Amino acid sequence: MNHWIIAPVVLPAIVAPFIVMVLRHHLDLQRIFSVAGCLGLLGIAATLVAQASTGDIQTYELGNWPAPFGIVLVLDRLSALMVGLTAILALPIVLYAIGSGWDERGQHFHALFQFQLMGVCGAFLTGDAFNLFVFFEVLLIASYGLMTHGGGAVRLKAGVQYVTYNLLGSTLFLFALGTLYAVTGTLNMADLAVRVAQIPAEDTALLRVGAALLLLVFSIKAAVLPLHFWLPSSYANAPFPVAALFAIMTKVGAYAILRVYTLVFGPELDATAGLIAAWMLPAALVTLAVGAIGVLGARQIGRLMAFGVITSMGTLLVAIALFTPEATSAGLYYMMHSTLAAALLFLVADLINNRRGAAIFPTHPMQQSGLIAGLFFIGAIALAGMPPLSGFIGKLLVMDAARESPNYWVVWAVILISSFVVIVGMARAGSQIFWKSHDAEHAPEPADDGEDVMPLPAPPEPQPGLAFASVFALVAGLAALTLFAGPATTYTEGIANQLFAPQTYIDAVLKGESE
Amino acid sequence: MEFLLASAVGVMTAAGIFLILRRRTFPVILGLSLVTYAVNAFLFATGRLALNAPPVLNKYEDVAYTDPLPQALVLTAIVISFGMTAVIVMIALSAYLTTKNDHIDISVDKKTGEER
């Protein structure tokens, strides 16, 4: 058995308690171990991506119990990509949290961060539906702590809403799993796929209820309209580096939809075939449109970015809902892009918020205004999907894949118009924040002789170099994704082909049964 | 038996959802607990209801047994929902103590758009 598969779960699971129990009073050591943990995760993820790129599906049977009786972790190309994306995202964010001093503003930031990584990686790797629920809970309970990190009245209130919404989502998840177990008698995803296909058509009422409930649960996670209400106020009030990490959490929902509705309730299954086609595509299009309107109307920088995340989830889910290998490949490319872009925007939002507050309203000029404006501009271009960055390539691929669909003109119209609205919204916010603040009425009083430039105070971050370096690392990530779009799309095509041939996955997991 | 369990799950879920839609945190948390109790009872029933049957196989004689997996699932679900309820009570309590009110909504200043 390949023990590398469990390493992304075990490593943070060791680092986090070590930080809590041994290093509780040593912030410097906590930082060193947390960064080392993220570096280790990056190394493990690189190994896993290399192993998965051969196209073999490997399994890891916990406690050596054969599937479907024990819990299995499964490494295929999609899981490897998601773990890799998590690791790539985690490193700049943890460095930014150190550089901006966010990890000093409350207790246990690094421990919770590692627990969050453990939950996310576990959710991507598991091959068991109930285990997916457990890893969801692990990542959620860590996110509750991170979301309220630093305290403050509004943040705590937003935290209560966030926990309530997710607790209800978890309960719904349990109802869905219970229904599926009652119908099929198993919770292993590969075994579910086999059993579901064998159920006679007239007995599928409960199965369809279970499938619809499961889709609802994952839609809550992925912030699909009308289940997106938790996202704007949670993300806008969370510490912004944490919101940047949460960029991967909505993708957990998208991943779960993709996994379950290609493997268990595949496109060929008659009982649930209408579910995705009839509901997912319209919901994704409305999500995209409403997200764009939210970007246009936002009065706070956190909300602006949060609605930006909703538009990117809309585009991603449009690609997923088309349910063809080409569209899925395009969607996966767009997902890599949008995760990095959303994280970049939230970190820029934090830089702005530290200097002049969160309101999108002309106030006073800020330190390093030009540099931050440049970073905001790059992030806005990436989010809106303008050339030359990868957002453009991603949206182009999604639209190209939508040509096969009978409703392609609706998809095209919504994507193009919402991109335009996002451009207007980001331009409005950017000019209010960066340009109007320099107008005469808002400018600071000139010094007596009229020539001395007022010295600006030092940047609010304790280590501004590290903070900016980690933001630039994300920009570099976007640039690399643009430059290496060819190899990246080849890899995502491999993923899509693997996803739409679920029999290999089933054979890989259930091999013990035939022996 | 089936009717009793089904109606218990239904009533608890309905009451829980009613309470979750209230505007103060205390009834909302009560509602969440009720819904989690309902789902625990529901999970227990997914292995079919059996009376006087232990969830273990007996290799010496042929006796009836009940499906042990839902019982394990319920145990996990109970532990998780209990822990989550404790977390939300703590967060709600600190929100109440810092803002001096326990409304679940965030009020927004109409003029400045500021939240408080």
C-alpha cells in the first residue's frame, strides 16, 4: 500500500496538536512549525500529483480493512490536483498571516490553520461518503475558530450566522446519507455506484430524495443561489487572510458535486439524470448573475471580494453542470485560476483595510497606494476574466465547451454580460478607493511652504516585505497558470477523462471483493 | 413502532426548523439541537427497526441481529453535533457579551453602510 496517500491528512494532524500543546506560548516557534508544515504539505502534494499523473488510481485502506467494509482513501488525478491546489494556496496565506501580524491578534491561529488543511485534504482524498461528512466537520470546526479569530462584535455575530448555517447543512448531510444508506446499504462511494445502478427504476423514489438532498448540501458549501446567503457576511467579516484560505472551501463543495455526480449518480443513471440538467445549470447561471450584481453594489471591500467569489463559483458550476468531459476540463482549469485569484483579492483587501478601512468610499490617501492599486488591478483583471491573465483563458474554455449545449446562447450571454458587470463594479471600487482619495477635497493639507511632501507613516504590517512577497507569490501563481495553460489543460483533460470513465475507479476501490 | 419513530423525527424536525427561524440566538440554538436529535433518531432507523436484537453476530447460534453500522454512525453524529452545539453556544455567548444583544441579524447603518 502506498502510504503517501494518507500523509496530507496525517502531517497537519500531527503539527496542529504539537503547536497547541507544546508551543502554546512561543509564537515564533509556532510560525516556524506552521510554515514547515505547509512546506511539507507542498512536497507531499507534489509527490501525489506526480504519482497520480500516470493515470493509475491508488487506494489506501485504513486499518487494512478491504473496501467496502473499511474506509478507503482514493488517489486519482482529481484528488491529487485538489490537494496540490490546497498546498499551493496554504503557503502564501500562512506567510501573509505572519507578515501582516494577523496570527498575533488571537490565540491558536496556526493550530486551527493546520486543522483546516487536514480537513480539506481529507475531504479531497476520501472514498467514503460518511468519511466525507466527518472531514467536512473537521474543516468546518477549524473554520469556526478561524472565522472568529481576533474577535470583535460584528465578526462574532457573523460567526454565529456562519456556524448556524453550516450546522444546518451538516444535519441535512446526515439526512441525505441516512436515506442513501437505507436504500443501498453502503456508504462507500464506489460500492454506492454499483448498488445504485442495480436498483430497479420503480424503486428509486427514496434514492432520488437522497440524491437531491446531497446536491442541496454540496450547493450550500459551494454557495449556489439560493443557498449562498451565508457567504457574503461570513467572508466579509472573517479576517481577510482566513477568507483567502476559505477560497478553497467553496471548491470543496464543487469538488463533492463533481465527484458524486460523476461516480455515484452518473450521467447515464436514469433515476437522477434530470437533477443536474434541470436544476444545476439554471442555478449556476443565476449565481453568476447575482454575484456580478453584488460586485456592482458592494459598499464594503470584503463584500466586493465575497461577491467576486460567488461569480467565480457561478462560472465554475456552469462548467460542471454542462457535464461533458470538455466542460469539466475547462471548469477545472477555471477552478485553479479562481482559487488563486480569490485568495489574491482577499489579501489585497486586507492591505487596503489595514490602511484606510473597509468602506468603498473616498477617504484619505494611503501608504504604498500605487503598489496596492497595481495589485488590485491585477486581481480585478483576473476575476473579471480579461486578457492577459488565466481568467480569460478559463472563461474562453468554458464558453467553448458550452457550444455543444442546446442553450449555449444563454450561457454565453450570462457569462459575457456578468463579466462586463464585474469589470464595471471593480472599476468603480478601484477608482473610489485609489483615485478619488487623491482628489483635492480629500487630500491632506499641504505643508506650510507647499513643497514638502508630508511623510507617510510606516505601513501597518509588522513585516510588510513578507506580506507583499506572499501577495506577489499568488500573482506569480496566476502568471504561471497563464504561461503554462497548455500543460495545465492537458492535465485537466486527463482528469475529466478519468472522471467520465468511473468503472476504473470502481474496479480500483473494490478489487478486494473479486479476489 | 414505525409510526412512533417517524412522527417523532417529523415533529422534532418541524419544531427545530420553526425555532431556527426565530430572531434571537437562544431559540435558534435550541432549534439546532432539536434538528440534530431528529437526525440521530432518523439515522438509527436507517438500518431498519428491530426489537430485542443485538448489533453483534453470534457465531454459536443463529439469532436475529440488527445492523450495527447505523449505530456507529449515530455515535459519530452525536459526538459531532454535541461538540458543534458547544461551539455555537460559546460563540453566541461571546457575541452577546460584546454587543449586549442577542439578535441573530447584523444591523446595518443606513447612512454609512457600516455594520454593527
